[in-house]
Amino acid sequence: MHNKQTSPRLLVLGSMHEFCLLVQRARERGCRAIVADGYADGPARAFADESYLVDIRNRDAVAELCRKQHIDVLVASFSDILFESGCLASHAVGLPATCSLEALDYLRDKNLMKRMFDDLGIPHPVGRTVPTRNGDDDLADLRFPCVVKPLNGYGSYDLCVAQSAEDARAFADHLASEGHDQALVEEYDTGHEFNMMCWVVGGRVHVLSIADREKTWRGPREVPHVSRIVYPSRFTADVIDEASRYAQGIADYLGLLNSPLCIQFFWSPGEGVRICEVAGRIFGYEHELLEYASGLAVEDLLLDLALGDDVAPRLSAHDPLAFSSCCCGVYFHTRGGEPVDLGAAHEAFEAAGAREWLVYYDEGEVMTEGRGGKPYVARAYLQASSREQLDEATRTVFASFSVKDAEGRQLVLPNELPA
């Protein structure tokens, strides 16, 4: 723990847009804010006292940076790879970490995660691990469609919705060509999908929010893409008791004492909650919505945790069942190409009265789909006093958002509200 009589040297792993406010608030609280990742033009660098280029996948390099720059505390959230790298580096150099290395294994290895769910009696989608090469897999007892994904993948990359065992094997062969040794074949859950943010304090789980995670289907073998995430969920009162009970069991199992804890889960009326995945970090590209809808800022919670400040007053004033407004993030994905005019994209957000928005590409910059590309073409945050008004603003954006190439081809995948 740092000496509170001096300015702590706080390292933020990550320099993209979602880190700007975190860096600014760290400096407001008297920290020497230092930013590091592999993006030379990351916008959060402009707000930092110091910034460094480092490959965050190289945990030894991150640890060495901590030593050389005499880092007092490290903050890593908003993505699995940042969370994992930050946790490993913190343990390597003796900095405070939000979880043990054993807990980290359960949070990153999907086989161990499913074993934990089974040990706790937590329902989850049925699946199994198969080798990607020369596999002779009996998948006949699985209920298709199934999602096929790398066992230790990052983010929503290299995924396929397989309609049959033959489809699953074909995609496993593709994963082998991408360098993956094992794949997870998991039954696709068609229930309502949710993101739940929690904060563990002294081993006790506090629910911050439950959000509706809405998707748009692209095709029979394509994984549907996230098109909107809404705070708060219209089903919060229906799911919060069961979901928070499972979250507490997970925190106890992993020995989490003071940390973020986020969970993706499914629910259907009469069928209960099924946990999909759990993470030891905060959901990126949507955490701002919590502050818009309720006034509670994730950045403040992360800094309280890092600096050893009491987080209880913030949590005691927060009620996940009583948000002051409805907010959503809308997310647009590309099919690839070179845009010639981004004016219609900005106009769509202006017409809907978006609180803020970000277009990730410039005119003439080639848009790429999948790994290596930017997370979205654009995302925007909308706010309204009711769910009905929020839905109407969303329809306006979905209908008018457009990015085209020189031949007039639409480069953005269509988004739809769920029926």
C-alpha cells in the first residue's frame, strides 16, 4: 500500500477512449497518473502525467515497467486481456491485486469456470471441450444450435453458431488453422440475455446494475452481434435475487474480497437464471451508462479500490432497483470497406439527442471486420426518462444511421430492436 502522505504513482493499463475519464479522475484525486499499452495514439495519453508504449500481452514487460517506474498501484479493467495482464504483473512485483492467481485461472479458463458452476450447483449452458485437430467427437447429445469458440479466446472473436455436429467440426478445423488447440462447443441459449455488474466489498457482493443485452441476428451460422445494451433491465426485479445469490457463491468460491465482479447470464420466465460467463473486471464500452442512469461512477469505485479508500458510502447510497433514468448504448458493426462520408452517422446521433457518441473511423480509412479491427464503427449513449422514450430514440438511430463507400454500398450491419 502506498504512503498516503505522498502522491501515489498509479498505472492505468489502457489508453483508449474508455480510459480518459479514469485518468482524469485519478489526477483529480492527487495521483501521478501513468498510462501504458500498445496504442501510440491512445487518447487517454493526453490526460496522463506520463505514458509508455508496452505490449500488454507481455506480462514480463508490464512487470518490468512497474519496477522501473516505481508504480504504487495498478488499475486494469474493461477487457479480459487487460485484467489478466494487470493481475499477473501485480503479483509478479508485489502490488495489490484484485484476485489470487488461482482465482484468475477460474476467471480465464472456461473449463475451470464451468467446473466452478457445477460445484456450486449453478445452471449454465451445456457444452464440452473438443480438440480442434483430428477430433472424433460425439456431439449427438448436445442440443443444436451450439456456439463454437476457442477455449481460451479473448472477446467475441472466432465464434460460430453451428447448426449441426458437422458444422461444429468444420469450424473446429478452422480454429485449428488459427492456432487454437481446443474449442468449446456450447448449446446456444435463446433466453433473455443480461449483463450484471457487481462490486465485492469485504467478501460481500453488492449488485450495481443489471442491463438488457440485446442482439441482432445476421444469418444462420453467424453469431448475432450486440446492437443495444439498456440500463436498467426491464427484468431487474425478476432476476436480481437469484442472480445475486449466484454471484455471492462465485465470490465465496474464488475467495474474492474487494474487487469488481461482472456476470453475463440468461433468463426465461419459469426457467430461472443460467450463468454464461463471469469476469473479474468491468464491462467496457458500456460502464459509462451506469453513471448516466444512476449517478454511480465506475471510475470512482476503481480508484477507491486502488487507493484503499472506503467504498461503502457510495454503495450504500446506490439502489440497483431505483435508477433515475433509462440509458442505452447502441453499437454499430461493419461488414468491411472504405467509407467516403461519415456525415450521416453523426447526423443520426444528433437527431436522436445522444448524450455522447464516438465514430471510430475517419473518412477514407479502411474498415475491417473481426480481430485486428476497431471494436465498432460507432457507438452512442442515449438517455430518456422512460423505456418507451428510449426505444423511440433507438428506432430513430437504427433507421437513419448509415455509412457507405464510393459505390453506395452500405458498410454497416443492420440493427434491430427485439420483438
